[in-house]
Amino acid sequence: MKIAIIGTGNLGKSIAKGLIQNQNFDQLYLTKRKVSELDDLPIQDNVHITNNNVEAVKHSDIIIFAVQPKQLEEILHESKAFITPNHTLISTITGFSIEKISAIVQLPLTIIRAMPNTAIAVGKSMTCIAANTDDDKKIGIATSIFNQLGNTLVIPENLMQAATVVCASGIAFWMRLIRASTQAAIQLGFDAKEAQELAMFTSEGAASLLIQSGNHPEQEIDKVTTPKGCTIEGLNEMEHKGLSSSLIQGMVASFHKINTIKKEQI
């Protein structure tokens, strides 16, 4: 695969690091206005750094756009004369639809949207992918790239806004829950550093149990709760105070807001 990452900022650099580490390409072009900011990447003979987007497009067959939304349209217009039906375009830009990209490039080619979250920086992103094709090989290109940086799920494009709330905003929601657990641990007697360590690794363990076992959360909860025990006492008190309903309502409110923002942009 000959891959170009257009806009190697924080997200683009995380993708580049994953690709370089796994060597899942024949040639990799990375573009950035200030190329000196990529000096920390482990550069090899088949990795090229440039501030010329057109050069990167010309020498690649898979183009990953990781720029700001306001920059994407300009870059597409700048590059479209050099984009061919053989290219596969992968956009990580929130709110920029496949239809809108297609209207600019005006070619029958594969366009894929990928929505990673900030955990991509540590190889733990939950990335949702939508495409304008059912071609498993084409979709497999995108999943193979992002599976190196976490986990992927292929979804219809009309669920991308919801996925943004669950996965991208979701990082913030989980951080707040971890912070609350940390605060509780401090109140129970641990110092701040110990409290955060307990909260972080307990949440990681809970997620790992579900990932590896495939169980429903309630199955794992049942293993911890005992009749008249402290766990069920705590769970019931949290539910009385609206833990689950507050989280659900917050995510739904976030979804309504993201759709309002999209309407304002149209």
C-alpha cells in the first residue's frame, strides 16, 4: 500500500506511528506545514515528509485526511486534479459527509469516513468506519489501518454522529467517572496518586473483563454482588441518585447538540 496522511498533527502523527511500527505499507507520505515538527518520528527510507499535499497525493493510492474541517474543502479542491478513481480516500473529519467529499472530487471512487478517539495516541482507539461501498477489500484497508491503533466497527454513515458521542465524547464521560472514583477513594483514605491509580486500573480491568469474556456487564456485576453485601448497597444508592439515567441523559443531550451544530454548519 502507498499511503499519504494529509495533515500530520496529533491525530495524523498517531496514525503514522502505528503504521511505521507495524510496517503495513510500501510507501508513506506525511504532510505538515512545519515539517520540523515531525522530526521525532522514526523515519525510514520509505517514509517521506513534505509540506506539499499534491506531491503526497500523486505518490499514493490511499489518502488519509486528518486536517481541520475548514481546511479539508480547500485541500480537496487543491488536490482533486490529481485524484483518480483508483484512489481510496479516508476522512477523519467530524461532520464532513461522504456526499460532500464526493461532490467536490466528482469521481466514482471509494470514500471512507473514520472516527477515532483520542485514545489512538496510546493504541487504544475505538474507531467507527463508514463507507460509500460494500467492497470488503476496500473497507478492509481502513480497518487494517485503524486496527493497529485499537479496535474498529463498521457502521452506516447515518450513525456517525451517534458514534461521535459514544466514542469521541465518550472519552470525556469515562474520564469524569474515573475522576469521581478517584475523589471517592481520597475521601476513603487514599492519597491522590494512589486513588487515581486504583480508579484507572480498576476501570481498565472492568473493560478488559467484558472484552475478553464477551459477557454482558450484569453478568460480571453478579459475580461481585452478594446478598446484603456492600457492593449491592453501593450500586443501589448510585441508582437512587440517578447514575445510569444521568449518564444516558447526558449522552442524549450531547447527541442533540452535535446535530444542532451540524444544522448550523449547513
